[in-house]
Amino acid sequence: MTRDILATLAGLVAGNVLNFALVMLNSSGLFPMPPGVDFNNEAGFAEYIRTLPVAAFLVVLVAHSAQAAGGAWLASRLAQTRDPAWMWVDVPFNLACAHGAWQLALKSR
């Protein structure tokens, strides 16, 4: 049981690192902010977000998916038990939540 808990923690950390690395690649390398714009300048940052191509948002989607897949892969490789049944509930639940958030965002426009 201790090994499974440590494997889960390792998966969480590795997944977060993977997500962070891809998001930083997106914002620093692929689609950097123009000079003078920072996160603290709300209006400038909002304008920067409006100018981003769809590919920038797809990288974020890939980062989140890679976080889940990479973390789960590492945790399952390190854990003593192999088939986390709760993942079969988690994936559809996350998709349903994402769809619900999308619908709420469309209604709030």
C-alpha cells in the first residue's frame, strides 16, 4: 500500500512537471508575449490572448492531457497494483466537466 501511495505521488509530481514544461514551452518559446506585456497588466494580457492562434490553445490542451496520461503512466509503472479502476470513472467525468464548462462559457458571452 505504501508503494502505491508513493507511486501516486510520483505520478502527480511528474504529471505536473510535464504540464508546466509544455505550458512554458508554449508561452516562452512558441508564442511568447510581446515586449512590455506581463501577467500583471490585465488589459495587455487579455489583448495578447486574443491574438493567439488556435495552435497555442491546442498546446495547452495537449499539456493537460499529457499531465494526466504521463502521471498515470508513471504511477501505474511504479505501483504494486496495476489497474486503477477509478480511472475508468475519472476520464469520462473530466470530459463531462470540460463540456459543461464550455457550455457555461458560451452562455456567459
